[in-house]
Amino acid sequence: MLAALAVALVAAFVVAPSTLAASGSGGGLADNRTLEEAFREAFVGYWRSGGRDFPPGLERVVDYWFRYHVAKAVIAATLLIVLVALGVLLWKAFLRAGGLGAGRRAVLASAGVLVAMLALLSLITVMANVQGAAAPFASLLPMLRVSATDGQLADTLDQVRQRLTDSLSRGDQSPPALEVMTSNFSRYHVALAVVGAIVAVVLIAMSVVLWKRFARTGSSDRRTRRVLGSFGALSALLSLVVMVVVVANTTTAADPAPALLAFFDGGW
């Protein structure tokens, strides 16, 4: 049942978010090409408006992108819960499989490893979509890829880069639209730093619990010790990786303008 539910959630993750997000004011944006073109046009208009507030066209795109990330985050979080439950069942079955043949034990172990990898991928997906929902405008910026026919967009991006450069090198006052971009870019990295910190704490706690159980398990139960030790080490290693991500995003959030300039210089 859990395996079937996981398959259904994977399918829903691929198909459902764009449909759910397109309800209401987001109608017509479910197609990626249409969304990209709408954002490029709205971005040019926003920069030329000279104001802080999003014009209706850009507001519509940003609202759609927010709903899209919320839908993906909810589905991915549900999938993560299902995969964790399935993984626990598989590893418990593996630990009780002493009377089974080597082939059955290998199948259970392989399935457990596969589910653990999928759970890790789901966790990363949840983190990325929470970040996108927290700062949807910043997460739309990679869509500003310039082609030979995008003369207006290319000119707009040149102006953005120039104003960012002047602000950093000479301390010039940034236009309101650029201030919004910079603050949203900072929020984008703050969101990942906060989510990453929470995940790192959970992973550290899991590692501590697993190593304590490892220490209490008798040396004769080698299979249980191997499983506990492997997941304890994996949790500790992942917590270190996540902490590096937290530090990097915290640093960027504290001083977002240079990173934003690097982004517009070709970082997407």
C-alpha cells in the first residue's frame, strides 16, 4: 500500500502542481513556455515602471509561481513521510530476515537503500520548494535567459547590471525595483538557511539516537549494528553537508547585492 501510494505521489508531483497553481488568476500559465514569456515581458515592464509595487502582469506570474511551489512542497513532504514509513518497514523486515535466504535478504536490503535514496531526494525537493515559495520572485529570475530576439529584455538586464555595479562600486542609490529584487534575493537565501538549519538539527538528533542504539546493541547482532551504524554515519555526514549549505546561504543573505550581480552576470 505504501509503495503504491509513493508511486501515485510521484505522478502527482509531476502532473498536479501546474494544474493546481493555474486556478484563479494563474490561468494560462501552466505551460512553461507561456510562463517564461509572460515573466520576461512583465519583468521588463516592472523595471521600466520605476516603482516598488509589482504591476498586475508580474503580480499574476509571481502568485502563480508561489502556488506552484506550495503545491510541490506539500506533495513532496507527503511523499517523504510515506517513504520514511516504507523504509522503516523494509529495514525492520531485513533485520528479521535471518531465516530467509540470501536472495530475499539482498532484495530487502536493496529496496531499503533505494527507498532511503528516494527519501533523501524528496527531502531536497521539499527544501527547494519551500525556498521557492518563500521568495517566488527571486526563484523566477533564472527564466530571464536572453536569446537573439530578446532585445528589450537584454537592454533591461544590462541596465540592471549597470545599476547594481554603480551601487556596489560608488554607493549610488538603487532604483526601487532593484531594492525589491535585492531584498527578495536575500529572502530566497534566508529561507534555505532556515530550512537547512532545521534539517541539520533533525539529522544530528537522528544520528545521536542511532549511535546510542548502536552502542546498546550486542556485538553478536552484527546485522542490526551494521544498519544502525550505516544510518548513523549517513545522518552525521548529511548534517555536515546541510550545515555548509546553511553557512553559504546565510553569508549570501547578509550581503546579497554582489551575489545578485554575479547572478545577472551569468550565474543562472
